[in-house]
Amino acid sequence: MVEWTAMAGISLVALGMVLTPGPNMIYLVSRTITQGRKAGFVSLAGIAGGVFVYLVGAVAGISAIFALVPALYTALKIAGAVYLLWLAWQALRPGGTSAFAPKDLQVDPPRRLFAMGMLTSLLNPKLAILYVSLLPQFIDPASGPVAAQSLVLGLTQMAVGITVNGLIVCGAGGIAAFLAERPLWTRIQRYFMGTVLGAMAIHLAVDKTRPAAALP
């Protein structure tokens, strides 16, 4: 049985992470603005598929593997930090664009939208760190099977992420229109996004936390 405090804790962590600008948000917004809400929700389904892969890994005990082989975890963090720094530079560089600025993207069919959404999710360093390092910390082996607890907590995280991202898809067009008429707000949003991504990259690179292994 998963304690309600653990579910509340992972919900708060999931909410904070999904509201922080990152690869999933950027992809969803760009696709929604380019092709409409239907494309945005197809992309969201792909992102959910990628999260589900992490969930399966959590249930299978992948965090224990990273705990036993710290070099793999270090490589994951470094790759994630580099990716976040690249995204931060794209937002902060001269001539950079906002996540809510319309982009000249080709129109993709649903199958490709789903596949790219899933790939974006799988390469998202925030999700990797969440499932490898953070989620196991909410598991109490004394409360029951670790795999079952991982499943419940992972599904809780997915519910929070899908709900918030769904709201982002619904509101992306309106937010884009609002920012298009207010250049100052666009710059503020762009600088905020770049700063947050850069701070996350630096924190990820220097963080000395070891992966948590939830062992039975």
C-alpha cells in the first residue's frame, strides 16, 4: 500500500517539473501552434508513451542498475545537462525565440507526431532523473511490493503530467496570440525560460546525489 504522503509528494514533484520549461513543453507548444490542438494532443499521446517506458523501467528496477553502475548515472546527468544548456542557449541567444512563438515547421502526419513526441519524452533529462533518482525515494519497502509502489507512483506522475500538458495544448494558441501582441512579454518569457533551463543544467551537472535504489 502506497502512503498518501508519498503520492502527494510525487504529485508536487511532478507538478513542479511539468511547469518548468523543458523539451516536452517546447515540442507540444510548437506543434499545437503549427498544426492545431489535434496535432498537439497526438504529440501529447507520444510524450505519454515515452513516460510509460520510464514507468516500466521503474517497475523493473532500473534505478538499482544505475545505483550499481554509477558511471551510467553520471553519463546520463552530463548528457541531460548539455541538452538543457543547448535549449537555454536557443532561448537566450541574440535573435532567440520564445517557446510560444510560431515556428516554420513542416506539417507532419499523426504517426510522425506521435513518434517525435515519444522520442522527445525519452530524451527528456528531467524525466530520466525523476524516474531514476527521485521516484525511488518515495518508496518504502516495508509498505509492500516495490514494483507495485513504483507503478502507483509512476501512474500518479503520469496523471499530473498529462493533465497539465493537456491544459498547455488547449491554451497554447491563446498564449501565443497574447505574446505576439506584447513583444516585451515575449522577451520576458524567453529570458525566463532560458534562465530556468540554464539553472537546471548547472544544477544537474554539479549535483552529487547518487541514484536511489529501491530494493525489496
